[in-house]
Amino acid sequence: MYAVIETGGKQYRVQPGDLIDVERISGVETRGDGIEFDRVLAVGDGDDVKVGAPVVEGALVKGVLINEIRGPKVLVFKMKRRKQYRRLRGHRQDLLRIRIEGIEA
């Protein structure tokens, strides 16, 4: 069984036991905290697929917070030619690593 969920402006295809890295969610702070994703866009089990409009009614994906991590460094470089203007800036996004426990549809 799999589901497509939406969180942090992104969509993820998940199955029970998967580890996913998502944008930070307010209210989730310590390891072992339960997380429920109610924005389930689709649920599939073999040939049986339910697609929501926009979400599947009554569907829920449950997960557990494993730890907080930081994403890869993204470098932002600005330059104006012949003007001696250069700026280099780095950014690392705060992420949550979540293990999917179950899918209810």
C-alpha cells in the first residue's frame, strides 16, 4: 500500500517503513513525536487507486519523528561583470527525518 502526501509545498510518495525528509513542521519538537498527515492526495493498493479532489476523504498517514537534520548546502553567487561586485552566500534548510508508520484509507 502506498500514498501520496503533501507537506511543506512538496509531494511525497510513501509506504509504511519509508524514511522521508520534510520541511520543518511547527509543533513537532522531540524524537518519537507522532505526526499525522491529513493532506493525502492519493492512496493505492495494487490495482485499486483512490485519487482525491483535492484530497482523499478519511485518509490519514501516520509517522514518527526520527531526528532533526540539515539539508545540503546551497550556494548563491551574485556577480556583476566589470564592476568588481561579487557576493557568495550559503544556505542550509532545516529538515525533519520522519519514518512512516502506517496508512489509513
